Amino acid sequence: MNQEITINDFSPHLFWDVDKDLFDLNKYQSFFIQRVLEYGKMKDWKLIKELYGMETIKNVALNARSLDAVTLSFVSALFKIDKTEFRCYKHRL
């Protein structure tokens, strides 16, 4: 994980509800990745790819309890995994 990237490098609208001084990018990586996937801009997407790597992003997306339909379609196509394999899809049924 790249330690030079901080929460302050991301779009301010993503984390308006957290205390940025206390936020731990390692401890809350699932929350962080999911928030960027659903609401982030392209700049934010590039930062999480650099920060966590594609394998971690894929695992978080697969195990997320909820993803909106657009994000689910995006990660499904990106990782070439059928939507039915995602936890959020199974919960939706």
C-alpha cells in the first residue's frame, strides 16, 4: 500500500461525514473503497487503484453488502465476473 496517499488527496464530497484526522486507510479500507466506487470521480478511482491494487478492490466489491446498480455493472464488467457472484446481488434477491 502506498503511504504517500492520504484521505485529503480524495474528493472532499466523499468523506464529509468522517473525521479525516482520525480516519485510518488500512483499518477501514472496505468502507473507503466502496465509497470511492459508488461516489468517486475518475481521480479518486486512480488513487484507490494505486493505494490498494486491483485484487483488493475486486475482493471488496465481491463482498460488499450493497452496491448501486451502476457500480455493480461497472465492477462486474471490469473484473469479468458475473453479477450473480457479488454478495450485494445475492442479498438483493
